[in-house]
Amino acid sequence: MFSCAPKLQNVEAPIEEAEEFSYTGTEAIPEKWWTSFNDPVLNNLIDSALTENLNLAATWEQFMAAQAILRREKSSLWPDIELVARSAVSRPEPDFAGGENFQAGLAAGYEVDLWGRIRAGIEAEEFRAEASFYDYQAAAMTLSAEISATWFQLLTLKKQLDLTNRQIETNEEIIRLIRARFTSGQIRAVDILRQQQLLESTRDQKIFFETQLRLLQNQLAVLLGRPPQNLSISPESNLPELPLLPETGLPLELIRRRPDVKQAYNQVLAADREMAVAIRNKYPRISFDIIAQSRSNNYGNLFQDWAYTLAGNLVAPLLYGGRNRAEVDRTTALKNQQLFLYGQTVLNSFREVEDALIQEQKQKDRIEVLERRLDLAQKTNKQLRIEFLNGLSEYLDVLLSLDQEQQLQRDILEARQTLLEHRITLYRTLAGGFETERTDSEEF
């Protein structure tokens, strides 16, 4: 087959070569990266969501539509064959010469893909179908990350509620103690009011955590493809320990495995083939038509005599007012646009990995600081209580120290959940696509 358009070549992102990532570990990332947390409930939730989430199902149907378009375009490589039949009644009889009332025949048409124009169009749809498949993989990756983050948020809120209940009990106990001291004249009434304010503030925190817990349960239900009122799940397990830092690999490896990057790459290739189609539209086209036909004035003699016609057609564009040239310019610009978008996608992928690595490292440092602050607050609170009991300090100092200690306890729980979310982001930015029940059952 002849070709007068540019050959398809590997496409490089229009960016400078990237250096290695700033941090790396030694652990390999499993295909189903969420299993690294060793949480059976999380594993079941994601497995269920991958088959029942409606947005993901819609993305799969988009891929199915792209596959159908590809099959439609491939049909252009085969002849078009049509059955033709005609029946008429003429009055008066006999009919005019050549005006037979009954006709039947076959007609076939075929265009020779002399310059590869049809093949280039098929290749464009192949790349679009590939891009649509990577859209599905990227959506599955995003869904698994959302499920993981939501589940860990639920676990954290359950721990926050347990902690808040204990803090309420502590504050109620302190109120009883200082009221007993108030009757003996050892404490002021304003100190009771301040402690009551702390108690009500803690109760307010409890209401906030209960509300967020219910909202997250509703969010999880929708992610699982279920009505919120139909899902009953109680997060009872503890937050998992942070797995070891995964191996980040080289930036070039990231480009080759991330589905969103591969999607953008295939869009560039599809645009390249569309440009090839536009270029080849400027060249002549050769097609053949074959017609076999029988005519008669009655059914009995319809298939006795046959006539055959073979026609060859040559169509060469001569003067289209610059229309073909404009189409080449348009598709060239679209190809360049997709190339720049691909480069931007690659840059974004590098940034996401670097951001996740930095956020995780700094979050670990923050947790260490919070734990030291909590230790100091607990020691300070203990010392202030002793001094207060001995009449050496005001109760306001004890109250402020207690409030700070309880807030730090809540902050540490939230910080540990945030650390897990940073790891989820890191897994999502580093991992490639994974198989689902749909991809396992589909023939590619």
C-alpha cells in the first residue's frame, strides 16, 4: 500500500528530561495497592464498588461505544453489498420498452485504499478506543482512592467520638470535684462556669463528629452504588499502621504505567492519524462498482436474463477553494494541542508524586511534634493539678492546660488520618492500572 503522509512515530512529551524523585523506598506496589493496608473490610468495599459504582459503569459503556465505533470504521475495508428489488404496475399494457415492472439484483461498491486514508482513520479510532479504556482505568483508580480515604475518615471519626466521650466523662468528673471544693470555699464560682463551658464545647465537638460520621456513611453508600438509607456499616477497626514507603521508580516508568498519562498519549496518536487522513484526502480516490441485475414484466421470467455492470471510478480533487488545505491545518493544530496537553499531563503526574512524597514526610514530622506537645501538655496538666490542690496556682491555669491537652489528642487522631490519606495519594500517583471484573471478561 502506498502512503504519501508522515509515518507514525513515537511521541515524546515536549518537556525537559526529569530527574529522579526526591524520596524513594524499597517496597514494590501491588497492582491492587489498597491491599498494602491489610484491611479486609476496605478490600471488600473496593471490590464491591468496582462492580457496582454507577459512574464507573458509565465510563465502561463509553469504552464499549468506542469499541463499536472502531468496528464500524473497520467495515470500510470491506465491500458494501446491497440487495435491490423493485416492483411496479403499468397501465395500459404493454409497458414502454425498457420499462420492465419487476427488477432484482445485487450491487457492490469498494474503494481501494490506495494511499492508506481509510487505514489511517481506523488507526485513529483504535487509539481513541485505547484512550477510552485508560479513561476507565483512571476512573477505577480514582474510585479506589476515594473509597480508601472515606473508609479511613470513618475510622478516624469513630475514634474521635470515643475520645470525645471519654473527654466528656473527664470534664463531668472535674465539675463534680470542683463543685465539692466550692462548697468548702476553696474555689470560685467562675471556675465552675469555665469548666462547664469546656464541657459544653466538648459536647459540641461530639455533635460535629456524629454529623460527619453519618455524612461519610452516606458518601460511602453512593460510592458503592447503593442508596444511603440501605447501607448499614459500623467502623469498628483501628486505623492501620502506615506501610513502608514504596519504591517510586524512575519518572519514565511512571509515564509508561499511569492510565491518565497513557490516555493523553493515545489522544496524541489519534490526532496524528486524523492529520494523516486530512493529508490523504488531497489525493485521488479509486473505487469500483459491480451491479448484477435482472428485469422482467412478470415474475416467471424475472431470473432468466441477467445484466452485469462493472464500473471503475477515479475522483481527484482539483479546486475546493482551499478546503482541504484548511482541514490539514486544522488537524495539525489539533495534534499539536493534544501534544501540549500530553506534556502538561506528564508534568502534573511528576508534581503529584513529588507533592505526595513531601506531604507524607512532613506529616510524619508534624505527628512527632504533636506527640511531643501532647506529652508536655499531659505533664504540665498533671503538675498544675498538684499545684492547684496545694493552693499554689489558679484553676484557670488547670482549665487552659486541660483544654489544650484534649485538643491535642483530637489533633493527633486527625493528623494520623491525614498521613494515611497522603499515602493513598502516593499510591494513586505511582500505581498503574489494574484489572477489574469487566476487563477480565472483555476480549481486547
